[in-house]
Amino acid sequence: MSTNGDYTVRGTARGGFVRGFACTTTEMMNEMQRRHQTWPIASAALGRTVSAGAMMGMMLKNERDAMTIQVQGDGPLGQILVDVDGQGHVRGYVENPAVDLPNNAQGKLNVGDAVGNGLLNVVKDLGLKEPYRGSVRLVSGELGDDFTYYLTASEQVPSSVGVGVLVAPDASILHSGGFIIQVLPGADESLIGELEQQIAHMPPITKLMERGDRPEDMLRRVLGDELEVTETQPLAFQCHCSLERIYNTLRSMGKEELNSLIEERGEAEVICHFCNEAYIVPREELERLRDEARA
């Protein structure tokens, strides 16, 4: 499914010692909100994770590389799962999309309490025998801080992550996006402090987007006019589910379970977690799959 307005940019500055990523994910988030009927807090949490994932996906070296981000908090939202690949395809969901909490002390959506305490896990499939796995404790549940900590602690790159989502009164997504700034090995120590000052004085992401800032503009606010944009990648919501994958899943249940399913229900309804599409498998197909399945 095309989402023409969403994209990520990558750029460098300060003699190549600083790299930055920024994105807009508004259209993708409207698609996910529509499919999953997320309430505002769930939209904010999912959108922040989607934006971080979209930018981290641009760090993948090959188009076939893929990454799964799992936010496992003990708050009412439950698990947040986002998949991204090296081509800018993104999909995601939140376990409990209908969560409502009072606003936080700043009068904003209380994403931190909705996510709770737990883990941020990242699994990268880089085409090797074993996937790369990284995991850190959630430091705030607000997610921008958590991705900052993950990149700095687990991937050993001093980073700053800013992500934001603005939800309309009708629950649609007005703006969703973010940035990542990273200081690479060999940079002068003073550079980190200088960038921290720049970021600290920036307005919130959604304020910048309301003013019309594009991803490139967000990076220039931190890195100045010396920013060199080196790559632009379109982003699109895309799910990998298909009827054939559903058939494979059902076959893997084995003859006995499929027999029970046929006797009890006569058909199967399988709903994809990521896109909420429902697949109805009629009795004759279940019988065929049963005959093909292993005992």
C-alpha cells in the first residue's frame, strides 16, 4: 500500500563525525490507526515506535535485511511490535489499542504509564546464521528516551532520539515523525555537549511538523546548514500476510488439531495481528490442509 508522503532522510555533518536521520510517518500511522482503531495513547506509543523503527531501518545495510522492535512493558498497552525492512516497509501493532489514562503532569498523553516498566528488544535479521539481538530496560516508557538509551548502551553509539505524534480529536493522526542524531567514533568530546544544547532548545517534534518542517528541516535545526543529505527513502505501510502464509500456519497445526477445528467450527477465521485483515478458510480448504498436514 502506497503512502507517498512518508519518508526518511539520512545526512551527515561536522566533517562526517555526526550522522542524522529524520522521518515523517503520518500517513502510515493513519493507516494503522484505521486498521487497529487505536485510541490516542496507543496511537502515540505505536507512532513513536514506528518512527524510531523507520529510522533504524535506514541503518540496515541491505534491502533484504529486516528488524523487529518489541516494547515489552507491564503497562495497560501490553506489547508493541514493529517490523521494518531495508526497503522502508513498516508494519506494527499494539496489543491493547483501547487504553485511556489521565494526562501526565505536563498535560500530555501519558505514554510512560501506559507502556510501563519492562524491556526494549531489537532483533535484526542480517542474513547471517543467527539474528542479532539487543535488549535494554525501559528507562521511562516515553520511548524517545528508551530508544536513546538502546542506541547508546546496546549499539555503543552516543545518540539522541526525538519522536512525536499529534492525535486529532477524532482520533486520526495529524502529525507523526522524529529524528535521531548520532556522534560517531573520533569526534571531539565538546561536540556532544554542543549538540545536546541544540536539541534541548528545539520545540517538540509535532510543533515543528505543525509549522511545516520536513525531515530535512528538523535535522538542519540541530546540525545547521552544513548538513549534507545523503539519502532519501520512501516509507510505506506493508504487511507480509497472505492466504498462502495462513495455509502454512494451519498445516503446521497437524492433523489432530485441524480435525478438531473442522468438527467444532467447520471453518477457520485467522486475523493478522499486524494489519487486522481477517482470512476465512472454508471447510473444504481445511480438509485439504488436514490431508496435507503431518500427523
